[in-house]
Amino acid sequence: MLKGKRIVSFLVSLLLAAADWPQPAFAASPPQISAKSAVVVNADDGTVLYAKNEHERLAIASTTKIMTALLTLEAAAKKNRTVTITPEMVRVEGSSMGLRAGDQLTLRDLAEGMLLVSGNDAANSAALCLDSSLEKFADRMNAKAAELGMKDTHFVTPSGLDSGSHYSSAGDMAILACAAMENADFSAIVRQKSMQIHFISPDKTCTFPNHNKLLSMYKGCVGIKTGYTRKAGRCLVSSAEKDGVRVIAVTLSDPDDWRDHTRLLDYGFNQLVCLNIDDSSCCISLPVVGGTRQTVKTFGTSGGSVVIRGSDSIQRTVEAPKFLYAPVRSGQVLGRVRYTCGSKALAETELIAAENVPQQQIQKIWFQNIWDRIKGLFFF
């Protein structure tokens, strides 16, 4: 039984001397880049680490297909239907995966084609399969954008071909990229340097390379999507992983995007650190009343890992009772350890009883013993 909690708060750096927490090497200043608009975020929670005109509404070219592919893969997860390509589906200019009317392949195959070789034909085909027109699919795209909180975005086409009312912003594309990378199918596709796609009809397998050169240029890069039109210029959304940290970078209208993304991703990694929250080696003794022992030992649990800015201060708060009443059972949760950064909750672990503490048997006084005998004579 818990009685009257006491709350003890210390700086985590003082209490967890045994924890091996790396410290980030801070960049001296934000990178100088050529992009008209750019942003770098912590992929875990969307925290903005660097921004340049991140709310400016601009053309986004084929990075549009991040949304188209995400919607296609969400539909395929429910039913990966076979799509028969129609003349209307392939009636589109620009980059292509070589689809022809009469071809048959699955929704997931179309998503792979639009993400790797930026097939406008694949994007159109998926859109017209899921909805009866490109306009209705655009409504689906905009509904998803609103759901994600993309406030500077309006989709018109599934492929990203130039249109006066088709736009987004670097900040919104980062929001979309974070959501897309949480989709296991999407994440598995965009990290591939090439993929084999099987056509059901005609029965053939084609190998398609990924247009994202950053997968080979930057160690730890795991996606995501390139884009280019004359109006939009060069657009790039990238994601990379390092030491438990995931960073997403976006540039719009950037003539030097490969090098700029190297600088942006480096900057992002220099701002963040991954901390492993583990109290399994933490041992605290708590007072016990009415037990065979006066204290009970506890052990902590693991709280997973959290990614924070290296400049953030973390507080560790131990919540435990002033004392416990016996009996105490081994494995019983007796308290908690909370980790916070300002008002933001980061992680929580539990304090578990490491042993049993039975209730102490109090010896009866002589009068009680006599009374028990008398009751035994008259009551059955």
C-alpha cells in the first residue's frame, strides 16, 4: 500500500552518472545554402532546427509524389488491387516508368515506380484507380494535407506538373515527409537505390534505379524524393539516420541541392542527441512499516530512447512513497521516474519491488490468549 508520495527532483546529469549519453558537436552557425526556401527538422517530432522562408508557397514539382505515394500505399495496405492501365492513365507528359495501356500491375508497384523513377504515368494511374478523376484524387490529397496540418499547401495534380494553384512550402513538405516516413512500406521503398518491379501482364520484371543520388552521396541517407520542373526548379526532400537520430531536410528552388542537403543534414545532426533512458541499474530502498524488514529494495526499468536538442536541459523526477505498509510483493510497482524537458514529457520508467517483505506477525498478549481459550470452550 502506498502512503503519502514524496517527490524528489534532481538534474538528470547528477543522478545518472552511469548513463553513457553522447554530446552533440554544435555547428558554429547555420549553413549558407542556395535554396529559395529550406527547412531541417527532427523527424521524431517535427521540431524545426533550421528554416529559411519555410512558409513561402512555391511550386514543388515531383516531390508532390510523396503525398500521392503515401495515399496509394495506404490504400494498398487495405487491398493491393491489380490495376489495368488505360489510355487516360498514361496520357501525361514528363518522366515515366514506361507504362502502356493494357499493362497490369499492383498499386504498390505503381507507388514504387513514382517514388524511384518519378513516373508521372504511375502517379496518374494510381490516382485514377483510387478515384474516378484527377480532380477527386486532388480532393483526397488536400484532405490528407489538412489532416496533417499542412497550412500552406494546395494540390491539383498527383504528379506535380506545373499548375498555378498547385503549391506547398518547405515547412509543409517537412510535415508530409515526417508522416510518410512513419509508413513502413513508404520508408522501405525510398531507401532502395534500385528495385525490381514485376508486371502481371505482360509477365515481365523491370529494374528501376532511384533518382535520389543522395542515397549514395550521403552516409545514412534513407530517402526521400527529388523533383524538377522549369517553374519549380530543383526540389529535394531527404531523410537520414545517425546514432539513433533521424533528420529530414527540404529545399525548394535550389540549384545546388545535393551539396546543400549535405550541409543541412550535417547541421541537423549537430543539433540533436539520442539519449537512452535506462534505470535498470538504479537501486532505491524505501521504508516499510509493519514488515519483517524495515526497507524494501527497488530496481528501475528501461524507458527507451528520446531525441532532444543538445542544448536542452533534462530533469529527472523520482516519485516514491514516504513509506509502505507490509506486505510488499516482489514485482510490485512502487513508484515512477519521470523525465521532462521544460513542460514536455520525454519518458517514464517504473520502480519495481525487488523482494518480498511479509507482514510481521505480532505476538498476542496473555489476555488475548486466555480469551481465545474461553471462546474455544463455549463456541464451536
